[in-house]
Amino acid sequence: MEGTHPFRGGTEPANHVPPVHEYDRTGLGCSVTGGFVYRGEALPDLQGSYVFSDYCDGTLRTLQMADGEVTGVGDLGVSGGEVISFVEGGDGELYVLGSGGAVWRVDPA
């Protein structure tokens, strides 16, 4: 499965759990890079938001949820380049790992 869509004509497996969110890759990227629920202190408005990206467009995005439902989708307005992963630091803040070894901390502008 690719989100809620069968991959290459395949069928949905019996144990498939659909994603809580998906986006059309047309113009938005090619491969979602999963992230973390933000628990840091530097960006209080992001508290509890799931921060993620896409490898191909690098835009940092957020999902807000309540009672198991998506209540909002946001765009942080910054790009992390070719994002390959996220990590939560010992300081509780979120770091973006880019291809080529780049590491950025997500901080207020």
C-alpha cells in the first residue's frame, strides 16, 4: 500500500491500518519522512504537533490531532533540504537530519 492506495495494482492486506493523513505527491514531494511529536520548549505553539517532511521537497509540516482525528495540517514555511530523519535531542528539542550529514535544530525564526 502507498497510503490508502494499492501499490502497483496490489490489493490491501487484511491487516492494513490506513494512515491518519496522506497528501497528493503531485507538486508536494515524493517520499514522506516520518518525524516526531514535538515536546520541546523553544516552540510552544508546536506542542503536541507531529512534525514531518518529504525527502524531495524538504518542507517541514505539522499535523495536529484530537481524539484520533486530524484537526489541522500546517507548513512551518522552512525547508530542511533532503530530509532523511528526525531526532529528539537530549534537550527535548527536535533536530532534522539531512542528506550529506547536515543536522539542524528546529528553532523559532
